[in-house]
Amino acid sequence: MPEALAQNLRMPSPPAVEPIADPTACAPESAEAAGSAPVPATAHAPAPALALALAPGALTDVAGIAVGHAELAGRPSGCTVVLCPEGATGGVAVRGGAPGTRETDLLAPGTLVSQVHAVLLTGGSAFGLDAAGGVMRWLEARGHGLAVQPSNQGASAGPPMREPIHPPIRVPIVPAAVLFDLWLGDSSLRPDALTGHTACEAASTAPPAQGNVGAGAGATVGKLFGMAHAMKGGVGTASLRRGGITVGALVAVNALGDVLAADGTILAGARSGDGRGWRDSTASLCADPNDPSDASDASDASDASDASDASDASDVSIPSDQSDQSNLQGPREGFTGAAPGTATTIGVVATDAVLDKAQANRLAALAHHGLSRAISPLTLADGDTLFVLATGRSGRVPDAATFNALGACAAEVVAGAIRNGVLAARGWPGLPAAFDLMPGAAATRAESAEDNAVAADAADTSDAADAADAADAADAADANPVVPGR
């Protein structure tokens, strides 16, 4: 990306943002008070330094790629845009049973257009596709898009025109995919063209924020048994470099199933009755409801998980307001399925390798192996879709052996991005995050709250006479908590 364009995409360094002291701080403002205006996601609380480290790297490690987030102010929803304004070879693999997409047919091998200029990931279900219009207008205003020359061929009279009457018309190519988040808050508030445009304005080549941002603002996981047992999902990103080629992924994790660590243990998913154990969605689906031994085994496994959690994480403390399900519009108890389209994991894989459209589509297919490593089960209700963008900036054309390695790396970074998305997420009323169930989470929240009060005191007080204001500031912070992305 030329420096001038990079400067155009790069935002100023965001100001430091205080960590959220408690998951209750993720409670949204009322729609009446906040409206539906998008808010650029340029500053967010850091990921917790707890039991599990995040996978390294980011999608923006790939040259020619910039990422921007924007969220709605009225409820947890938003969009994430991946910009490649100079064009990148695009591919896609739609493997889910209930996808919501735009401009995927043109990515098929054999179609005319090979270069795309952005990919949009958005909440709001099919309504959220409106946000792509804002991305198109942002690109058009800056002269990016497929150049379409006016034609004078076939004119019935008059001399042939040596030059077009108008400058070239440019049509930005912006494929998109949606996820379902309408059961959080006021479902009439959805990402629109303004949200997409705002995400473009916020785009940067710096590593993007993860967790409750952009398309992941309203993402949830572990919904097989209803929203009463679900957990918060989010956006994650990761990258790898091999043989002079970089591969990165950014994924919005909104799966029906559970999210798994590399060793197969559950990081976030359908919770047991007390909220601290795991139902294990795959084991529950595979159990024979007519076989008492299967039912007994499933019950024993759940009880063992509960007991293990109680002994190993005695300090786990889920805020009391997360038992309040009134803000969730989805089904509650006894739910053993999902309507099509009410889940979905969507993402973008980018590489600086030189690929043609057929290779880009094949790479997207291979990248889906990362979903099966990090999410279980994958279902017909999920609309899983992964795009590929190949910028070609490395100048390296992979041979067969290198492409195989590229596919393996793509699956790895997708799996890493999925795990990062749930580990970086924060809870929302009724929906705890993985962070809330980790040993030490309660202590970390308390320490963060204390640190925030001290920091506010240091910023606002120049001498000891102002020390009395610190308690008032802390009380005010508790009464009006910080909302991510504001």
C-alpha cells in the first residue's frame, strides 16, 4: 500500500481506555437515549492477562490490508470492514447451512471480476447487508473500484469518439457476510450504510481490537440449549509467517456450538445449570436419548465438570445481573436446536502470496478446517462463510508444496482467531464471557476497578486537597460504566 494511501487509512493513536472493571459495564445505553448512530471502534480495553494467552499476530500483518470496526450506540451490534483499496484477488467458501451473503457469485473461478476492494462482516442478520453500501461510497469517493469505461461502440450515427465523454466510472467490489445478533437489545437497530462508512473511516493498518467490537459486538456462542445457557462471542484475529509469505485471519465468532481450545477443552459454550460447567454440546447431541446409559454418562460428565469448576475456580464470580435474561429475545430453557440463520461464524483470510481466483477459492476451503478445530459442533443453523484476499505483495507464487503449507497455516490462524475472539470478549447482562469463568477473573476485575480509581485520581488531582474527590469519581464510574467501543 503506498504511503499516501496508508496515511489515509491510518487513524491517530487512540487514547488509553480504562479496563472495564466488571462485565456489567457492557450493558448498553437505552435506544431512546443513545439512538442507533455508529461509534468508531478505535479504543478498547486490553485483553485479560489470565490463564490463556491469545494467539499472536493480526490480519493487518498482511501488506495491503486495513481493518476498521464500528458499533451501534443503541445495542450490541456493528460491522467490521477489511479494506484492500488497490484490489486483491478474492475467493470464498460458503460451508454453512444458513448463510447470508452478498457478491459471492462473482468470486467463483471463471467469472469476469477477479479483484475485490473490501470485505464486510456485519451483524444485524440480512438487514446488516445495507452497511456494504456505505463501504462502497467510501471507496468510490477515493477513486477505488472496478473501472468501467463508457463505450461508444454500436453508435448509429456520428463520428467515433476518441475519448470517453465522462471519466471512468468506478464500481467498488465489496463482498459481505452477516451474522445473527438480533436477539440482543432492540432488534430494530441494525448496521446500515452509515455504520459501514464509519468503519471505513476508522480503518487502520495497525493490529485491530478484538472481542466486543465491530461484527463481534453482539456475537454469542453455545446456543444449542437456548440463550439462558449461552456465552459472549466476539471478533478475533491471528497471523503466521512461513517462507516469506504471511497468512492472517479475522473471524467474527457467533457459533451455535462450543469454542474449543487446542487441547479440545471448552473455552466458551453452552453452560450447565449452575452456569459454571459445560453441557458439551457435541456430546449431548451424540448421546442416545433412548439409552439410559448415555443419559447417565452425559449427566455424570456435566456433574464432573461442575465439581471440577467448583474446586479449581472457587473465586469465579458471575455478576448477579447476568442472571437477568430480560434483555435477551431468544429462546430460554429446553432448547435443543436453532432456527436457520440464528448463528454463523464469518471471517476473512488474507495473504501476501500471489494467487489466482481458483487458488483463492481453494485456500478458503482449506481454511474452513480451522472452524472444525475450534468449534464443535458445526450445524445447519450456522451460515459459516470465509473469504480470502490475496494481495500478492510478497511477490511469491506458491508451488504445490508451498500451497499445501499455506492451506495448513490458513486453518491454524482461523482456529487461533476464533479462540482469540471469545477470550478477548467481555460479558453482557445475561451472557458471561470466557473471561468471567476463568480462575482469577473476579480478582482481576476488582484490581482493575481499584487501578481505575487511582488513575482517575492521579489525572484529576494536582494536590492532596482533591483526594476526597476520588471516592466520588469511583462511585460515578460504577453508576455509569464504560461501554466498549465508545
